[in-house]
Amino acid sequence: MKVEKNSVVALTYSLSIPDSEGETDVVEVVSENDPMYFIHGISGLPEGFENQIEGLSAGDTFEFTVAPEEGYGEYDEEAVVDLPKSVFQNSEVDQNELLQVGNIIPMTNEDGERLHGQIVEIQDEVVIMNFNHPLAGKEMHFAGKILSVRAATREELDHGHVHGAGGVHHH
């Protein structure tokens, strides 16, 4: 069976991105011990990734580069924002522990969308947060192998995720 819409794919890959000097840095490795499983077409993976592996079969290897516009978009300067420190006041959390440069904080915008922001800088009254995806503006180079392909079950499609091996286990 080939990788197509609504097929469950198990694969391994390494992801590398160019660092500031243009050298390639491997930033993520998914090995055969713990492969990635997803339903093709509703995975939430970048379109550029799904398009490249469509039509492959178990045992096929792949290597390709996904440009930012097919990945996580271009880096957006406007996604770096100053937020007043008062936003982070919460009785359950120690503000000093929460507010560390580099911490990633889940937040909700005014439309109720969930976002993850990384703290870039902390000043007296404001916290500077970056809401760009960590891979925004980056060219992503993937190399890997398709381990298995099968049709998704009706239940998996209804739930929008893989069950069983490598998937969500409902109790």
C-alpha cells in the first residue's frame, strides 16, 4: 500500500536545519525504536512534508528539503511582542520560576487560540515573547524511511488520530 490520504504511516526521520553559519544541525531524530505514526492528510504536519512522502511504500527511503513557505512559514517580526508582567501573575505559579529566558509558555490569544511563546527577554515591567514557531523561516531537511503503511480504521478517522501501536491508547 502506498502513502495516501487516510493511510496510517509509521516512519523514521532525522530533521536538520541550517544554523546561523549555514552549517546543517540535526535538531530531531525519530528512530525505529520509537517511530512516528500519523494519519496522512490530517496529521498537522507541514503540507510540504506530506506532499513529499505521498505515494511511497513501506521500505522506501526519502530525503528532501521543505522550504519555509511549505513548512512553518516565514519568520514574522510582529510575532515578537512585549507583554506586561501582570499577564503572568497566577496564584499557582511562582513568577520567578516561570519567567526565565528560553521558557516556552502556553498562552491563549484574544480569539481563544492556543499559542506557545518563548521568553526572549525580561525587563522591569514587560516580558518580550516570541510567538513564531521554532522552525519558522527555516529550511527543513528530512531524511528517513517509511516503515509501514496501512489504511486508517473508521474509528481512527472519526477521532483524528492513530490508535494501537504508536498511537493514542483509550482506557
